[in-house]
Amino acid sequence: MSVKVLVTGGAGYIGSHVVKLLGERGYEVLTYDNLSTGHEWAVLYGKLVVGDLADRNMLRKVFEEFRPEAVMHFAAHIVVPESIRKPLKYYSNNVANTINLLEVMEEFGVDKFIFSSSAAVYGVPEEIPVSESAPLRPINPYGETKATVERILKDLSRSGKGFRYVSLRYFNVAGADPEGKIGFAYPNPTHLIIRAVKAAKGDLRRLEIYGTDYPTPDGTCIRDYIHVTDLAEAHIMALEFLLDGGQSEVFNCGYGHGHSVKEVIDTVKRVTGRDFSVVETPRREGDPPILVADSCKIKDRLGWEPKYDDLGFIVRTAWEWELKGLVV
Ligand code: UFG
């Protein structure tokens, strides 16, 4: 009998890549997604139930029928500037709805949980690369919601009921399925690599660089870009770790080195073979100058070995996906 995994947000960008890998590895998957930003076509394996995490009765029905052994929780709002304007929307979906899910899990005795956290929990770290032991000091409501859920998970794992979790703190997730079946497909993307490939395609008139006066070698921000399939693999390893009896853990998911905004733009121009207009604008609010993961812990403890640690490859998969024109 294959292991049953309930995946919330499995129709979204990262969730769909994990569902694909779970399906390929023989897990039985059920995606629970309200399709607010996800797509039915992105769910390549298992059943899709269209439902909202606010709807506890619907969730109960799914748990009753599917009887999952573990839950992976991707469903969340993710746009930092929007979280500043609409904090209640973020706390309600990212925190209150996660509590709904955890309560239903408890009702049905499901005690293994994998959580999509973010480097946003660190805010502006004092040390780079930042390790998991750094203090949680988010600088926006989005990051606060992720840090709040992490605190809830910690308390729950200490409550004596056997609940165990892995929280994965994502750095800058990018790229698309190397087989080209799925990729990023949200309207109005804010992320650099997506915007840059859209500029290369001609869908954006120009690309803006938000700030060239940062304390970095070329003055632009440095980020740790990680290919979405390497991140998906980290989820499978986290799941296997919990299934093998591993205790609750928090892991950074990044490569441990970064690229500046200018390096990313140069790479996009090289890989796509297209030039596009780039303008320098003032800083965007809330951007830490450098965000790079200390990724030793996940490599040591889970044996995670990234396969696609190559900015050119990340950009190429994002570009090939963009050329398919499936993006809404
Ligand atoms: N950038 C530009 N121009 C653009 C888009 C982005 O110059 O058109 C710059 C940003 O200012 C930043 C870098 O490119 O310096 C990367 O920006 P992204 O928006 O791609 O990603 P972020 O680093 O802002 O976001 C990531 C995650 C978030 C998380 C955040 C924590 O995607 O989920 O890190 O800081 F909250």
C-alpha cells in the first residue's frame, strides 16, 4: 500500500512540482486547493478536491474519505507588498486557516506535517549566510504569518500528542519543471526571474532594478535562487524523514550562495539571447540587501543534494516555460 499524502495548495507553483514528484515516486496524493491562484491542469497526479481551508466540514470530509498519513501545506498568500496593505487577509489565510487544518489533523490523528516556511522569517539577518538558529525577526506581515505558524508548530510538537513537523524555509524559488509540464502561472508576478523572462519575451516593456546603492559589489541585492525541482526533492526527503520516525526540524532551503539582480539580468539576456530595456529605480521597501542560506543542516541531516544549482539552468527552464504561453 502506498503512503497517502494530502497536499494543500497542490495546484500552485511549488505545490504542483511536489505533487509531480510524489506521484512519480509512487505516493498516493490528494490535492486540496481552492484554485484562487492554482490551476487544475497543474495537478499531474492524484485527485484534486476544490475546497477552501476555511471550510472545516469540507476538510473533515476529505480526511474522512482519504485518510492521509501526512500533510504537506503549501496553500498560502505569498505577496509581500500586498501583505502590508491587507494584513488581515494574510493572517486569516496563512495563520487561521492553518490552525483549521491542524485541528482537523488532530481530530483524525494525523501527526506528520510539512510546512512551507520562508526566508522572510529572518527579516534582515545579522549574519550571512543565515542559519536556522538565527532569530525570527520578520519585517512584513507575510513573514510574520510564517513565523507565527512556526511558533504554533513548535508548541504543538511539544504538547505530548506525537505531532511531528518539518518546516522548510524557502529562499528564492525559481525555474520550472525541467520536462516543461508545469511552471509559474500567476497573473502580475513580482519575482525577478519571472519578470526578467517576461521582459525578454516582450510581455513587459522594461525591467526595473529596485535600487543600485546597496552595500554589495555591484550595488544590487543578492539572493539565493533555488530551482523549484530541487526544492520539491527536499519535501520528499522531509516526508521520508518523518515517516522514518524523525523528530520535528526546521531547515533552510537554498544553495548557500547568491546572485545579484544585475547578474540575474545578465544571465536572462544570455540564456534567452534577447536584449531588453532595464531601468534603475529607487529601492523597493523591505528588501534586505543580501539573503543567502546556510544550507549545511539540510544537507547533513536529510542528505539533500541539489541537482540544479546553476542560475543558467534555472533561467532556461523559466524561459522555456514562459515560451509555452500558458501563463495566465
Ligand atoms: N527585483 C528587481 N526588479 C524586479 C523584481 C525584483 O530589482 O522587477 C529585485 C528585488 O528588489 C530583490 C530581488 O530582485 O532585490 C529579488 O526579488 P524577488 O521579488 O524576486 O524576491 P524577494 O527576494 O523579494 O522574495 C523572496 C521570496 C519571498 C520572501 C522574501 C524574503 O519570494 O517569499 O524573499 O525577503 F518573503
